[in-house]
Amino acid sequence: MTTRVSISGAGFGASETINMTFGGASPITTTTANAEGAFSTRFTVNPQPYGPKAMKVKGISTNQEIVLENAFTIQPRIASMTPSHQEAGKKVAVAGDGYTTGAVNILLVNKDTGALVQNMALGVESDENGAFSKSDVAIPGDVVPGAYHIRVEETSLATIAATSDFTVDAIAVLNITAPTSNQVLPAGTTSTTLTVRIENHTGSWHWQLNAPFPDNGTAGGERVESGNTATISGLSNGQTYTVYATLVDAAHNVLSPPVTASVSFSVAPATLKNISVSPFSVNFGNVTVGQSSDKTLTITNPSRSTGTLSGSVGSLSSPFAVVSGDGSLSLSPGQSKSVVVRFSPTAAGAFSGTLSITHNATNQSSPVNVSFSAIGAGITQIQPATGAVGTEVTVEGVGFPATTAFTIDFGTTVGVATGTTDGTGSFSTQFRIQEIQPNGKVTIKVTPCKLVTWRSINWLSLP
């Protein structure tokens, strides 16, 4: 607070200009006497070094001069302290005047007893007018919150001192408690609750996504006047977010220094459940009647999936059969399952079947159907089925090697007929029974294929 001094006088010339000097060479103010040569005026004490000051009043026209020795004493003062309260460990700006030319110490003292609590800044220089200014005076970090005095005293003479009220604030605290750091929210989450913990702050707070707050000035973002929760909305699958929060003053400006918090979190990608079946179509080729062949198909939940593939593997009708891998299906991402299917023809001909695999995958409709095809290799027809020497017999077959020469043996007669299979491995040929065979079942053998017994044939021996 500045000091205003009033001064009055008389005995000067009518309407005379009067200069007043206060402790220095330059006039501090100028006034004009009235018609009776009297005057009355006020002036503001300017910064000057500590101690008594002379006051001189001089008429300009009459050159009359009055000197008042030790008329006023300059006392030290703390002219400004910004802010007047602050948290421990932070800084304030302190300025003052009325000290001697030299240096001052800035101290934190007990408000009631004046006892030293801690030094804040020592040896701060004062200028030729006894004024000083220091913008970065640190509040000791271990000071207990409460009311104190800041005392500024001469380094050489501690009695030249001034004090000012000062409050060490409890430290404002802001933490985000939900969502937690690096939390992954379930896929499909579109909003979540933002929860903060606030201590030693009675004002409001602001929050915003994916943009930090400025270090000073208007905070912006979403304002929360009271309470400690807000709703974060507009979230999407597979996205990562950072939520920022800051405490603000009554004008919704960021505190100085800022008190902020931030947390990163994400929403999980949509659950992907893929199925891969290989192969989709299985051809066993030609399998001799009475024999079998196995084929393996693989069901995979690719590693790019994010969920468990579940379902079931069905069954097949004869002559196909699932010999392993049927039943329930449960595969984590990256896992596979083998299904073994067997073809066991009991008759010659072409066969087909479909294996259904039900599933919960999103990349294909359920069920996935795997087709199977095969040919049972063997004789499909012998006409007629009975006869004697001289009977002409027609033999047909499928599933043999394509365009391959073959011979037919009839009972004990070797090479009763020859021929070549067509491009599909089928044939049809005739032969005449030339030798008497024992009465009863006769074996017909087609070479190069393995022995095939098609059916019992009763041949009558010639008389």
C-alpha cells in the first residue's frame, strides 16, 4: 500500500508556483498558492532508501524556501506479493521498497511468534532507492499448510524489516481413478464413466479427450461444476484414447501452476472368430472294393481371430465315415483340429457325401459343408451270371487305371479276354466260355487290378 502525505503552508506570493522536494533533488510535486499566499496539497511517497527524509518547499517567484529536516521517515514495506497464498514447493513473486541500498533476506516466519520457519531467499539485491523485486521465491516443500508471515529484512540490520500475511495452501491433488491406466474396455463399449479424485480444491474441473490442456488461460473442454464423475461417450471398437483432466479457478482458467492428470485406455476390437477348412472338397480317387483309404481335413481358427471358434463336426453315411475328429469343436486363435475321413467301398461305383461343420465364426455362414467323392473300383456287371461252355459273357467294370491294358481270367482259364480301359478307367468286354469249369462259384480276375470277387456264379459243366 502506498503512503499519501498532506502538507500545508503560508507566506508565499499570491498565486505563486511552489515546488516541493522530498528526500531528493527532483520536485515530487508542484502546486499553486492562493491569493493569500497559502497552499495545501498531497503527494505519494516515492521509493526511497530507508531512513528520515527532509522536505523542502520553495516558491518559484519569490525564491522563498523552507526546509523541514527529518520531516518524514521512510519505513521498509512489502509492496506486493503474488499470490498471497500458495502451495508448498511452488513459487511467489515478492517486491518491496524502503530498505537501504544493499541486500535483503526473504524469510518465512511463524505468524504468532515471529520465529523463523525457513529461509526462502537470501541476499536479494536492493537498488539505489532501496527497492527490490524477486519473481521466483520458492515456498519450502516441507512446510506444513497454514497461516504464516513472509518477513523481508536487511541482511546487515535485521531490525529494518517488514512482514506480510501469507498462507501456505494444502497441495491440490487430482487423480483419475477410472478408467484405469491402459485399461481395455470390452468390444462394443460406446461410453464409460470418468471418475476423478480431488483433494484440497473447492472449484470445478474440466476434462477432454486426446488433447492436453494449456499451461495457462482458459481451460476449454468439458466443464464439471460439482461432483467427481463425467461420462465419456462416442467410443469405438479398436480405438485408443487419452483422457485429460485439470483443476480450474472460478473463471475456469487453468490453475497456476496447472494441476492435471491423464490416463490412456482403449476399446477392444470387435471379436473376430474366423474359420478355415482345408480342403473344402476331398476326392479319394479310385479305391478297390473291399479296401479303404483315409483323407485328412484341417479346421483352423486363424491367429488373426480374437475369439474362440466353437461348433461341432458332423458324421457321414457309408461308405464314408469320420474315424477321428468328429463331435464338439473348440479352438482358440491359432489352433487347428484334424478330421480323418475314411472311404471303404463295398461295391463298385461312384460315391459322394457331405460333411457339415457347424460353427460360430463370422467370416463364413454356418454350417461349412465339405464334399467328398470317390469311386469304388471293381466289376460292376457280369451278364449272364450262369452258363456253360460256349456261353458268351459280358463283363463291365469301373475304377481301374485309365487307358490301361487288362486281361480277364475265368476260373482256371487264363487270358480269356483282353482290352483297354477308357479315359475314365471303365471297361466293357465280352468273352466266350471255352473250357469246362467245376460246377459252382467261379472267380473272375481282372488284371492289372487286384483280385476282385464280384459275386458267386454257378456255371454248369458241359455233359
